Amino acid sequence: MPELPEVETIRRELDREVVGRRIKTVELSSTARRTIRRHKGPKEFQSGLEGAKVTGVHRKGKYLLFSLEGAGKAQTLVVHLGMSGQLLLVKRTKEPRDRHTKVVVTFTQGGQLRFVDPRTFGEMFVTTPEDVDKQVPELAHLGFDPIEDIMSWLRLSALLRQKKTRLKTLLMDQRFVAGIGNIYADEILFAAGLRFDRESTSLTSQEVRRLHRSMVEVLSDAVKARGSSLQDEQYRDIFGETGDYQSRHNVYGRDGEACRRCRSVIVRVKSNGRSTYLCEQCQV
């Protein structure tokens, strides 16, 4: 599933390429019913978009929010990429469509934005700005955004003391910190030199400082590298290009390989049903 760096990469590209455009038509494939599952049917979804102008693209956690202006009222298009969703910007409308294309948005200025989702876990729906949190309750309870919210290590320390939870579990808890998933939790903990199963209340001041710095640096570097595309290459940006941060992974997906810091072997263990990658020498 795309995590914060991938979704933020897409948001920034959409902000440059799509804001200011007006939606001409919206087409749905015969298999798009699950994609727009919050709507009664295609017409309800289409009517909320056609004729509207995109005035901004924002991110909340792993969700993309398109601000729309049209028909005298503000609307919001909410997009969640799920496990395999892609938003692809196509300049020529006659370009062949991927067989998993669910929604095609055509702009009056030309070009299309296509939502492709092979596994159909993603979704799109239109609502009013004030109803977004009602439609997706988890958005109302998101924790701090690690690249948008300026937070001191002292504030992070106070938040950690309020929880008595394993570090990786806490980093992946969207109610504590928004947008981090399996990949970046492992990378952040390696950079901080901390084990995944350390309790949040056990950290020293120095360890909290390292965790704070690692969280900001790893996620910022991943955004600069346009995210991580794994072997399946399902994550792509709006131009269909893969990310580059996977080449910089220190632990994730590198079990059996040498640690770049100490040359010990990276191991994979199971934690809460998920694979966790770490260096048992560097992380304590």
C-alpha cells in the first residue's frame, strides 16, 4: 500500500499539473462499482465532478483530497489508492487504457486523469468539505503528520510516554502518527538504531532525539526520491514513473543481505502478522 512518501509525491505532482483545470466528463468502467461504493450509482458520482474546477489538492494521512469549485458550491473528491491504485495523467485521450482502469476524468483543457486499480481496494467519492470526516471517520482521528506538522523532540517524548506500546506498532498507528506503514516504520527504526519491539516508554532522551530526527529525515528523503516502488512496481507517480527510494532501503526487503552500517546480516521476523526487517546488531 502506498505510504506517506508515495501519496505526498502524487499530491505534489497533481498540485502542479491538475489544479486550475476544469472537469469536462467522467467515465466509469463496468467494474468501477466497488471504486465508487459510497455512491448510489455512477450518475451521482459523475454529477459531483462534471463541470467542477480543481482548486487544490491536499493530503491527510494516506488520503488525497481534491478541492472542487462548481455549481455554486464547494465539493471534495476523496481518493484512497488502496493496495494497488494509481492516478495516471494522460496527455492524449486516445492513448490505450490499462484494462484495470476504473475511472477516467477528462479535462476541458485536454488530457485525462485515470484511476487504475487492479485489486480494487482503492476508492473515490465526492462529498462536501464539512462531511469528509463523517464519511471517513479515521480522518477525524489522525495523529500528527510527520512532514507537515512541526514538532519538537520534547513533544514527541511526551506523546511516547502516554503510550506503552511497541515502537513499530505505534509508528503504524494512524491515530498516533499519520501516513507511516510497514516500509517506512522499518526504515525509521533502523535509522534511529531502535528495535521494533522496544516499548515506547523505555526510550532515553537521546533515543527519542534519534527517533525524531530519523522520522523526519527518512520520510523527507523518500519524498525527494519520489517514493518506493517494490518488485511488483505497482506504485507509480502520475506520469507512470517508478520511485527510486527502494534503492536506498537499509533493511526493508533486504533479509539475508549485509547491513550497510555494520555488515551483519539483515533478518526478517514476523510481528503482528507482518514482516519486520532489522539489523539485530545495530538496533537495540
